[in-house]
Amino acid sequence: MIRAQFAEMMLRRDESIELARTALLIAAEGDPAIEVDAEMAKLEGWAATLAARLDPGWNSLQRLARLRNFMFEELGFRGDVKDYYSPKNSLLNAVMERRLGIPLTLGIVFMELGWRIGLRFEGVSFPGHFLVRLAGEPGDLLLDAFDHGTSVHEEDCRRMIESSTGGVIPYDEQMIRSVGRRDVVARLLFNLKVACVRAGDLEQALTAVDRLLLIHPDSAPELRDRGLLLYRLDRYAAALESLRAYLEARPDALDREVIERHVAALQLMLTGGE
């Protein structure tokens, strides 16, 4: 049921995707106790409280200032610097409960509240650090929900990419282009996959990969990851199918030799060594 709702959401036009609801559906598939409608009501309640404190004549920057104060000072949302890679930081219900998150999940709450008070927010899938754009302002305004919604300038972006890649990847303006809601969902699932693998929760990592493949059915890296996760979970026939599909999709893959060894081992196991 939850997976079907997620699949239906991904079939919508990008602008019709309910970002927070989709993020909550992702969390609910791993925890049936999560009540998506109740969590959405909590978000709507926050937005209503915020909206009641706005003057109808305020411009976008005045509304932004009140949003920052409400979300980061009154509600107390902040970046989780102690346990950044915890899977909880990619589960929106946990982020809303703990008021802790990573740039992406905090950005989702920030955008959802902003949209409800008339702010033209867009997601920016900056490498390693999700940002939010307030469109329509002079030069556009980049904001960092991990740092209390503060403004981010080009020199900050250059510094962040240099720091995260050791200077190997140069800054490019394409890194700060706006992305659609479907792309934000895909990034959330990718983050969740990585966090679950780090935590040793391979079942939840596999679930994240399966949902990524609903968004991008032909994604060769996700076919590979699905196969490797299935292998580690001892589901050998399904693993073999996914790894073969990866090799077919990427005949010139740099890791082809490694994957071919996995395929050979799986074939041996499935035939009983004959």
C-alpha cells in the first residue's frame, strides 16, 4: 500500500509531487507505525501558526526572516553535527520529531513551510550539501537550512566543493542550478541508502534502491547496488539477475571485472558447483 502510494506520486508531473508526503511515505515503508497523515497535519499546523504571524503586505525577504526565526529559533530545528550519517536524518518523521537533520531533510521542511507562506523556494542539489533557492530576488538567494537558513554566496560554494573533494573537482555554476521535486526525492533515497549501508541495515538499503529504480528504472549504478545488496542478503538468484542487467547496461564499466567475478560465484552457488 505504501509502495503503491509512492509509485503513484512518482507518476505525477513534477510540480504536483507532494515532497513532504513523499518523504514520509519513504519513512513509513520501513516503519508501519508512522502515520503519514498525522505527520502532515503537524507540518500544516506549523505552517498555519507561522502564516498567522505574517503581515499581508510583507515582501519575500520579510517573510523569509520570520520563517527563519520560527523554524530555527522557535521550533529549534538544527543540523545534526554529532551523528550526521544516522539513517534517522534521512527519515522525515524522525527529523520532525527530533528537530535534527541533514541539509536535505531540513531543506524539505524549510521549503514546505516557505511554500505555504508564498515563498518561491526551489531545491538546489549542490554536491555534498543540499541548498534552497529563493527565486525572484536579485541574483537569486541561496540558503542553507543546515545553518539556520543563512545566505550562501558563490565563494562559499567554491569553498565547500574544494573542501569536500580536496580540490579535485572545480566549482561549476551548474552545481547550483535548481532541480525538480523528483530529483530531491531521488537524492533523499540515495542518502538513505548510503546511511543504511553504513549502519548495517541492508534490508532498508535495498528498499531505498528499489524505490530509486521506480524513479530511474534504467539506472545502472542502482542495478549494481541492488545486486550487491541482494548478494549480501543471500538472495542469490535475484542478485544474479540484477548484476547481469548491470553488465548489460554498462559493458564498459570500470568495475566490470569485479562484478563478473561476483556473477561467476553466484552461478556456481546456484548450480551447486556443477
